[in-house]
Amino acid sequence: PPRCQVLVSELHRRVLLEYVRPLLQGRLVCASAKARARVAARLGDEARQLRELFTRL
């Protein structure tokens, strides 16, 4: 139904705003290649989880 799609779209927008805003506001500084790899892996995992969440909706 269109109403449901509007709700899901708004939820998607709000989650993305709350998730991406801190990433864009602060500069992420990693002291080593190992730290960068850990951060990249974590961001990848979180992206996968968000993708799965919105796929189920």
C-alpha cells in the first residue's frame, strides 16, 4: 500500500540521517592500517545490517 511505502521511506531517511550525520561531521582519523581495516570492516558490517533491515521492510 502507498501509505506503508511512505512510512518505510521516511523511516529509511531518518535512520540514514542519524547514522550518516556523525560520520560526516567528524573526521575519522586512524593511526594505523590495522585501525583503518577494523573501521572499514565495522562500517561494512553496519551497512550490511541496515541493508538487511530495509530489505525486510
